[in-house]
Amino acid sequence: MEVIYLGLRQTPEAIVRAALQEAPSVIGLSILSGAHVNLTGKVISCLKEAGCDEIPVIVGGTIPPGEAGVLREAGAAAVFPVGAEFEDIVSWIETNVSKDH
């Protein structure tokens, strides 16, 4: 897998611009600020506006247990809260993301 790290504190618009340039198979958001619901929703909304909402968005970070469902309802393909095993994230990507993308 190739990983393109954009750095800290990227705006949803910057994430989508990078996605348009790089054509990723998946977008991973790591959010520790507590703004996970708002930021995830905005990224997914910007992806739809850009016509690339087929790219799955996975979210990890400081996510209270009751909010994983909210993120999925907003369009997140998977949620990995603090304590998730790295192997589980990789396995999810290998199982759910097309290698042809």
C-alpha cells in the first residue's frame, strides 16, 4: 500500500483537492480534536460535490463509542476508535477496497 500523508490540520477542501490529484483507493482521517462528526461529514460532502464520493472514507481517533454509528450514518465506511489494532485497519482495507482502483 502506498500512503500519502498530508500532515496535521488539513481542511476538508484540501483533503479533497489532494484526492482529486492522487486518486486514492481510500481516505483515512485521524481526528483527535473531538470534531470528528463535523469534519467527517464535511469531507464526505466535499467528495460528493467533487464527484468522487466512491472513495471510501475511514475514520480513526478519539471517538466515543456512541458516535461510531453517527459517523457511519454520515457516510464513513469504517470507524476505528482509539485502541483499534493496526492489523484490523489494514485487514479492513484489504477486504473492502478494490485493488483495481
